[in-house]
Amino acid sequence: MLRKYILNNNFSGGINPDIIPMCTYLQQFKENSDDNRGFSINLANLFFIKRLKEINLTFIISDLERWSNNIKMTNDPIKSYNLHMDIIREKVFRINNNNEILIDWDNLPKNSDAIDMLYSLRECIITLSLLTVSKIFELSRDGDKINIGNSPTRVIKKTNTNAVIMGSLTLFSDIDISIQSKNASGYIAVIEDLWQMHRDWFNNEIWKVDLYGDFTQIGNYYMDTHYFNKSIIIEMLILAVCSFIKVNDMAETDTQLLQKLVEWCIDSQGLYTTFDKIMNYAINKMKTIDKTNRELYYNKLAEAEKFQINIINKFKKCEMSEELNDLLGECIIKLGDANLYKEENYILTSTVIYIVKIEQGQDLTKNKCNPLYTSVANCSLGLYTYILSAIEQLGYMLHKKYHSKLSCSLPQGKYFGRFIRSIGHANNSMGILSTMTKNPKYTKTFDVIAEIDRLKKTRSKEKNDDTTCPFDYDLYDHALELFE
């Protein structure tokens, strides 16, 4: 029983060990997890039409509505999709005003109308892509085989699926799409097959769109990371360092702060390893990753889905055991291995829970947390997972620093803020950021974070893509000083 397992591991994180199985929630879980073979697009049209209305592109709204209706009514969604993509392609060509179709998002035209149009057309492409894959699955039967362009043959596996648009409404934001399904790998493969047919001018790396298989929750419950054994924690630490390495040229990257974070994690969890060993494991692991091979990502994601299905089956039986906990750990490692094949994204489920569910979604509570069966995000995280988040934030902060060749830039500032807040949560066993914000030592730090956030919103509203900071402040040096 889990009660025995908690006591044997000397858990002291504030969760009451006197637990009874959470069978009272079981009926609700079963109702929400039943497979209705549907595909819903949550918020997509509302999210994007709100953006389009804000910049007053009424003719794009009418185009999107007409194109969407065409796809909903057609019996050949792939053909309809291609026709609309050709129309969008010509619009992009005219906006670019030269012989190149590929958009350089790091050097957008200064004409505000052109910026509005490019971002609006990107949102049209995403909406049409989701509608098209929905229609493909609607017209197919379980087990049907389909071909899209030159992609491998896909076998249709219909499951209850929800596509959620995430991210900020600000103009220059990336767009993240979470595919919530027991067959997320299949849906993501089909969506990216559609994009592959137009890769000469549209692709998710250049147009800053990314798809994720959402494994933050199993049914109604978050994947609780409190009770993993040390071998799983070491593998998670290696994956966090892989995330750092994935986005940085290690020949030119300072690793002083990385070492301090890794050693903090090692010491806090009593792990039998060293910084050098973790680095070597991570470097060797990254040598095996071929990010250009999308099929490997789909296959790795499918492996993680098998663990998810096993966990769901055990949850339905109300089994609270070491075996269930081990499955959760292995699922997180499998998902992390899959995420290594993606471009600019977090690797660890725990980091996604923190950024998407806690920071952005404000899914917090001070109530008692139920081990393994926790329905509140911050109940699923603890000291070491916030340190791992800090490692991932640090990787992107340094990536933006070296890419922009600036000691302080607005893109860096986003990750600097997340880094600081991760450290704050790690310093508090319950994951509630409070001590740092009240400490006079960090007053300047939080003032800088607040000013960067204000500038990002203002410049986006003004369609100003200048990313420089107005003050002389080296974000990395300051972060390093905090550990001196």
C-alpha cells in the first residue's frame, strides 16, 4: 500500500500519510476518460479570432470562416487543405515582396500591416491544420491506412482527443498546441505530415509553432513526482542537463551555474553520482539524438503512451502501489526521451507542469495533497523538480544570450524570471514562492523581471520587435552571483 511506501521513504513534504484510496473520485474519472472517438479543438477558433479582431483584420476573419467551413463540409480534406494553403502561400509571397517564401521571423519587416498579416496567416494555417486532421479522422475507420504526401503510411487509431492552444495573446509569442489523447503520437504525426507537404515555405521550426503530447495528467490526476526512487531522479537530472546541452554550443557555454544546480540536486536527494558523471551521460545521450528524424519522435511518444494506458488501467482499479509509482516514473522518462527529438521545448513533464499549469494556469492550493491521486498541479512537484526546472530555464537563458550576443535581452528575461522563480520554489518545500520576494537582497532582481515583462507587453502592442534591455544588467552574471 502507498501508506507503507511513504513511511519507508521518510517522506516529510507536508502530505498526510494517513491516506485511504481515492475511490470517491473514480466515477468522475471513468466518465471523463471514456473513449468517444471524437476530436475537439478547444479554444482554437476563439483564441485566434480574438487576436484577429484586436488587429482589425476583418477580411482575414471572413476568409478563415469560409475556409474552415469548406474543410468541415468536404469529403476530401487533404485536397481542400492544400488548396487553401496555396492561397495563403500567395498572400505570404506578396507580403514578403521578393522571390523568397520563407519568412525570417527574427528579422520581420518593420511595416506593421505586414507583421499583422504574417501572424494572422500563421493562425489561419494552424486552425486549418487542426480542422483538417479532425475531418480525416472523422471520415476514417479504426485501422484505416492513409497517405499524406511523401510521408509513411499512417494507421488510423481513433481515440478521444482534445487540441488545446496555449501561450500568450501577445503578437510575437510562439504558439504551442497540446494534443491530449492516448494516441497523441498518431494525431501529431498526421498534422506534421500535412505541414511536410508545404515545407518549402511553411514549417513549425521557422513559423514558431510546436505540438506536444500532453502527459502532465493521467485522467484527472497530475503525475506526482514525490515518490520516485533515486534511479528515476538521476535519469530526470540527466534529461534536464540534456535539455541544457540541446540548445547550447557547449564549446562556448559557461557551465559554472549549471554545475551548482546539478550539485544542489545531487546533495538534496542524496544521489550517488557527481556533476562530471551526469555531464558525461547527458553528452553521450545527446550524441544519439537525430532531431531531423520525426519518425523517431512519434515512435518514442507512442512508447510513453503505452505506459500511460497501463497507469490509467491501474487508476481505474484504485491501486495505490509502488508498481503504479514506478510506472509513473518510467512514463516521465519515456516522454523526456521523446521530447529530445523536438526543437525548442521543455524536456521534462515536471517543468511543463510548473510553467504551463502553475505559472500560467495558476493551479495552486494550500489544501492537503493526495499522494499519486493529486488533482492540483503544485501538489505534484517538490524540491528537486524545481531545481530541474531551473536547469532547463538556464539552458534557454544562455541560448538567448549567445544568440543575441547581449548580456540582457527581452527573450532572455523571460527565462531569467522563470529561473529565479524556480529557485524560489525550490527553497520552499511546498513550492510556494514567498521567501525570495520578501528578501531585500532580491529587490533589484524582481524589479528587473517586472520591467522586462512590462517592456515585452508594450513592444508587442506597439508592434516593435526590438528586444534589447534599456539598462546595463548582465542576467547570467547576476544569476551566478545568487549562488556565491
